[in-house]
Amino acid sequence: VSLSSKQLKSLTQLIPDGEVQSAPHQLVAYSYDNSRLQAMPDTVVIPHNREEIIQLVKWCGVNKIPLISRGHGTGTTGATVPVNGGVVLSMEKMNRILEISPQNRFMVVEPGVTNQQVQDAAAEHGFFWPPDPTSAAVCTIGGNLACNASGPRGVKYGSPRENVLGLEAVNGRGEPFKTGCYTTKGVVGYDLTRLLIGSEGTLAVITQATLKLQPLPQTRQTLRVLYNSIQSAAKAVSRIMAQPVIPYSLEFMDDKAIQMISDYSQLNLPDTARALLLIEVDGTYSTIADSVEAIIDSAQTEGCIDVFRANSTEEIEQLWKTRKSLSPALRKVAPKKINEDIVVPVSEIPLFLQKVAEIEVQHGVTIVNFGHAGNGNLHVNLLVDPDDSTQMKAAHLALAAIFKLTLELRGTLSGEHGIGRVKREYVSQEIDAVAMRMMHDIKHVLDPYHILNPGKSLPDDTTG
Ligand SMILES: Cc1cc2nc3c(=O)[nH]c(=O)nc-3n(C[C@H](O)[C@H](O)[C@H](O)COP(=O)(O)OP(=O)(O)OC[C@H]3O[C@@H](n4cnc5c(N)ncnc54)[C@H](O)[C@@H]3O)c2cc1C
């Protein structure tokens, strides 16, 4: 796609209050995300309101121009990269919090507000919004919803799909519509809210969201539990999830992850530590002690060598710093690592990790595993150098084996990062042909001109 000067002029006239940017130095800022992919858009439009978006989508439909919605471009899968050129629609100026209703436990926001701004505003009323990607300070709610992004709290409180009451959006015809309702119960019509969440900007542009709020817990306790083997830690995760107290977060790190952060921070762990669980428990002052005891009881499986309870804010922060320093530490060692975020049922984590260790040896690729174990969501990091073709060949074989294993164990290929551009070729291994056909039909109904984020999420429809 390349826009003619006539088209550009008509676009500028169409959106008088918006910003239309076409200078190369402006375009480059919108040409990449947190993946290694990059492609230049033809133009960038920064709207201020829904009406401008409606006009823009209609214009793109008439002119058959791709339209790529964009939050802050922190996604890891190339989902915002304009691989076919076209218009990038940046939500950066639609960033207002429109309403907070503590008694109804919801908050109405525009899509360009950051996750952190939502957390801060909710906290003033004693609430929080559960999805908590590590990128909270810099990612937008629109991006969170479009990827169904979450983080450690997902184990207890769920992902955006469980934490959004309704949406306002514009479909590929440029028609505005509402989904869901303002109440926590509602069963009128099909659930278009959950359909749009996770659709990576391929079905509609989200222009407003009603977020479901949760009360901030009265208190929390943070634990670090060490194991002398990966298998012991993995089995402990199953035991923890099989008892009634749901942890606020339940994070896992394998031996290589521990080694990696030990190189960057003062961990002072015993040499025998081969795996680590970082566990948080929330509750009221009167219940927390019992809940923590129940969790410790199930965490102390064979192979558990240490349980450390953080007693001060500094100790809690230090433990989380350890967990959050992992991604940057890995990036230092392997700047272009392949980071997957598969999910398997919690009871299959021991077998999954055992088989991944075999795949690692078989293909000669270093693999570091950590992640949101309470959900079975593991970040599997293949430390490779993309400039080394032999290594990349081995990595792709290892990756294919990991995805096959994931599906054999009744898992799913992505827990929170989504498919974007990078994982499309694997999607049909998980989704059967009939479901895929229905998904393509749905795409066609919402986006008949196929302008919304083409080339992302689903593989192309080759059935004609
Ligand atoms: C340091 C770091 C840590 C991270 N940690 C996590 C983590 O813990 N958990 C996690 O899940 N992710 C994580 N991520 C990935 C990323 O931050 C999330 O996917 C986030 O939700 C993306 O938000 P964004 O505003 O940057 O969206 P973008 O990257 O701009 O867009 C992502 C997708 O959303 C679509 N989109 C954006 N806005 C709209 C809209 N209004 N309507 C329709 N579609 C839209 C885009 O088209 C694209 O498909 C991390 C990233 C970084 C850099």
C-alpha cells in the first residue's frame, strides 16, 4: 500500500481535529513494537474521539487501506507492526478516565489510558483492576484488552476476559456498537465483549471499556520457597492449586533463571537451590495467617529446602525485583532470545518441564523457563543468536517440539502475549478446521473489507 498525495489530503480534511503524521521521522516511531519486526506505515492518525475513528475506518474501507490500532507498542508479537503498510491508528490521546463507580465496582476508560493510571485511580477508592502486566507503567488498556494480557495476579483474579463488563467499539464498516453491560450479571445476546478481547485489533477498534474493579486486599504476605529440583517445585505448584486457598500470585523460576539473576543481583541462595517459587497470599488481617499456613503446608513437598517469609516492604520489593529483573537479565545474555508463553494444565507442569529438558539436549539449544505457574503459564525462553543460522534451525525444531508437546498435554500456545505476526503458522495446530472456518466467518462479518490489522492473529483464509 502507498497512499497518494490526494488520499493523504482527503484524510487530513476528514479528521480536522486529529493529527495525521506522514513525515518519515514520525512514521518510524510507529513502525515497530517489542518484537524484532519492523515495517513502515504510510501514515499515522492520532484521533481525539470516537467520531474521528468512525470517519477514519469508513475512509479506510472505501480506499481498502489497512488500519492498525496501536496502544503504546509494547506487545511482543509484532501485532502492531504494519506489515502491509497502511494507517496506524494511535490511541495515545484518547487516554481519559471517564467514570469511577465504587458502589458498582466499575471504571469507564478510554483505550489509551495506561494500566498504571487505571491502578492509581482505582486505588484512590480502595480498588484495583486485576490484569497486571509487568509493563503496566507503559502499556495501554486497549492493548491489554486486545491481547488479553495479564500477569501474576491472573491465577486468582483472571485476565481481561474475566475483568471487563462491556465495551464500545467501531467495526470494520465504521459502525459504532456497544457490547456487554454495566452489571456483573447479564445474559442478553451473544458475548461480544469476550470475542473482542484477545482479537488483537482484527475485529474492531475498541474506543471505550467498562472495567470490573476488585477491592484492594487488606493485607498480603510474600514467600520465597526453594527446591533442590525443578520437579519438586513443579509438583508443589500442583499441590498448592489442589487446596482451597488460591494464591494472589504463584511464580516459578528454574535453575538457569536463578543462575541468571544471581549474576545480576545479590540473591545469596544456597548452592543446592535448583528451582524457586515466589508466592503471594492476600486476605484480611483475621484470615491471612491461616491462608499462609495452608499454602506453606502444600508448598513443603519433598525437595523443599527453604521457606522465606518477607517481613518488610523492603524485603517484599527485593523479592519482586528479583522476579522482574529476569526478563532484562535474559535480554542482556541473549538480546534476541525467542520468548514463548505457552500454558499447560498445572498438573502437567512436571512432565512438560521434564520433556523440555530432553528437547533442550536433543536440539542443543539453551532453554530458560519461568513464569506464572499458578496458571500453568510458562515463559519458555530459547537463548539463541538469530545471526547464527545453525542455531536458528535448531531453535525452530525445538520450538515445534515444544508446541507439539504443549498441545499433547491439553495446553494452549499463548497465555497472554497473543499470536500477532510471529505465531500465526502454528495456530491451525491448536484450532480445528471447523472452528477456524467459523472464526474466519466472524472476521468477515465484523470486517468485511479486511482492513483491520490484516496478517495478524489468524492464519489467512485459504478456503476462498
Ligand atoms: C517490559 C515488558 C513487560 C511485559 N510484561 C507483560 C506481562 O507481564 N504480561 C503480558 O501479558 N504482557 C506483557 N508485555 C507485553 C505487552 O506489554 C502487553 O501485551 C500489553 O497489553 C500491550 O499493550 P500496548 O498498549 O503496548 O499495546 P500494543 O502493543 O500497541 O498493541 C497490542 C495489540 O493490541 C491492539 N490494540 C491496541 N489498542 C487497541 C484498540 N484500542 N482497539 C483494538 N485493538 C487495539 C493492537 O492492534 C495489537 O494487536 C510486556 C512487554 C514489555 C515491553
